[in-house]
Amino acid sequence: MNELLNLATDPAAWAALVTLIVMEVVLGIDNLVFISILSNKLPPEHRQRVRRIGISLALIMRLVLLSTIAFIVGLTAPVFNLGLVGPLGAHGEPTFETAFSWRDLILLAGGLFLIWKATKEIHHTVDTKQESNDLLDKTGAVISNVGSAIFQIILLDLVFSIDSILTAVGMTEHLPIMVVAVLVAVTVMLLAADPLANFINNNPTVVMLALGFLLMIGTVLIADAFGMHVPKGYIYTAMLFSGVVEGLNMLSRKAAEKKKAAGGDQ
């Protein structure tokens, strides 16, 4: 209790909390985009429930990982080394390395899964002869559809949760701050899930843009597994820029449609 009171009156702790909340919310965007795209492949009556389940599982997974911080930190210790090291970069660190830890292996598997999933969805989107998607079987069994979606969400929740918790551990040593930041970030994800999913579903071009984001995120995860650390700011700046450009395109299309409709009325 004394520790909580000390943290509550410590300006540095509040600054760390605000910074960590922002970081956790930003990191949660990747998770949320994947959940939105995956849930939109389901029948409409099941989409919200699957999104709720996916985000709840993300929260549970993060809280469980926070309770085993010593174990999580241990995941960064090298497990095996292939002995390959790239040339030194501008900061004196190897451009890549093959000393893999359990964290690296998890990020590698998650990155490959994201690239596979996004590529498959892009193929389904551009292939006009493809009438069904990978979540819907020929019998249309809803239970297997929901189960397949939740299973894939759990896999990516694990990858993003480990990345999220390791980020939190690197920013503060106080567990209460980490817990509060995770709770706030997941609450924001929960509130934003339905509007984001509906927006993506109602705008086909945004779907392709979101799938492109998943491809980029998957590539960054693989690069991170090989020790090539791409600053997160570059990634999210690129995503924001692309989103703004697509927003301008949407406004342009709507203006053209209104102009055409007005001309037709005359």
C-alpha cells in the first residue's frame, strides 16, 4: 500500500504512466487491425462477439505475462546461435545477427503468420473468381468459423502481448504502472474495435490498406527477430501518412459522387 501511495504522489511515476499508456495504445493498433479484418470475415451476427473475445483474451494474456515478468525477461536470453553477424551499423551494432532467443522465435513465427494471412486475404480480394473465404466452409458451420477466428486471434495476441509487455518492462520497473497502462490500453482497444471494424468493412480500399499494414508489420517482426530493429516511429508514421492519403482519396471520391448526382438531378 505504501508503494502505491508513493507512486501516486510521484510526478515521475505519472509521467511514466502516461508515456506507457500512449505506447501501449499505439502497439495495440496492430492487434486491433488484425482482429478487425479477421472478424469481418464472419457472419455479421458474430463479428462483435468475436472482437470482444479477442480483445478480452489480449487483456488476459497481458496480465498473465505481467505476473511472470521474470520469465518474460528471460525470453530475451539467446537459445541458439547460427554464427552469422552482419556488418556494423552507424551506431556500432551489427545490422543483423542470428543469436535467437525465445522472443525472437516467437516474433519470427508471428511475422511469418501475418505475412501468410495478409497475402492470402489480398489474393481473395483481388481474385474475382474466389467466392468463399478461408473462415467459411462449404457447410457454413458457424461454430467452426468462430473457432477458427478465435484460434488465429490467440496466436497473434500472444505475439503482440509479449512485444507489449517487454516494451513496458523496458520503460518502467513498477508493476502497478504496467498493469494500469495495459488496462487503459485494452479499454481503448475495446471502445475502438467496433467503429474501426465497421469502417474497414464499409470501405474496400481501406481493407487493402489495412492488409498492406499487416504485411509491413509482419516484415518488421521478422526483421526484429534477426536483430534488425526498425524504429516503431517510422512504421506508425508511414501508417498515419498512408491513412491520411487514403482519407483524402475517400473525400475526393465522395465529392465526385455528389457532383455526379447533382448533375443527374438537373
